[in-house]
Amino acid sequence: MYWIIAGIVVILLVWVVGVFNSLTKKKNRMKNAWSDIDVQLKRRYDLVPNLVETVKGYAAHEATVFEEVTKARSNAMSTQGAGKAEAENMLTGAIKSLFAVAENYPQLRASENFQQLQTQLSALENDIQGARRYYNATVRELNNAIQVFPASIVAGMFGFKSGEFFGAADVEKENVKVAL
């Protein structure tokens, strides 16, 4: 009888350890995916001032757009935690406005420097989008693992928390307004 009870306890203990290790791996994968997004965002932070300065040379009277982009960049760089996704989405909207202003200046669009910066930013935005998709997939994987029974018991015992998805803000869902 003791052997049966001991066997059940050992099997249960091995299962708990297995579930704990699986949840820990998923949580670490999610953290790693967020770090990948941070790296891409840092690259964007470095590129945006160059883009703003290039456009400023052609469209000096568009000061509100430049201020908006600069403020959104500063806010995105300083925001941490849950508000990070929203701040990044605001920066994306501000960059779209900057490109909308650039559409009004054919000589700017023809500038090799502007074209190069625009190409770099476009490629970078694609990288960020891919990193977001991967991050959201890891969040979904972790959340599913935490919420399904019986793993939810182990997750609750060890304090595993659900991850937060990196979604598109209302700013990103709106069309860019180009005034001609």
C-alpha cells in the first residue's frame, strides 16, 4: 500500500515539475520576444531624428508635425510596462503623419537621403511587425498553458501571470490624412 501511495506521489511530483518547467520556458520565451521588440524599437528611435531633420529642411513651416513626432518618440522611449505598446502605437501614427507631410514636397521625395531613410524605416517597421507577431504568439502560448486545466493549478500555485498582447491602438487603425 505504501508503494502505491509513494508511486502516486512521485508521479504527481514529476508532473508538477514538468508543468512548472514548461511554463517557465514559455514565460522566458515571451520575455525574449519582448526584448527582440525593444531592439527593433531602439533602431527606430535612432532613425526617426534623422528622418525628421531631413523633412525639416524642406518643410520648415510644418512645426506641429515635427513636435508631434519628437514628443511621441520621447514618450515611447521613456514608457515602460503596460503603456509601452500604446506609446509605440502613437509614435507609429506620428511617423505616418510625417510621411503624409512629405507627400506634399516632390523635391523631398526625390531626395536620395530621404528615400534611403524611408526605405530603412519601412524595412524596420516590417521587422517590428514580425517581432510583434512573434511576441503575441508567445503570449498566446503562455496564456493558453496557464489557463488550461490541470496546468492552471500549478500556474496558480507558483504565481504565473498571463502576458499582455501587443495590439494596435486606434491611432494605427486610422487612415493617414493627407492635405493637398
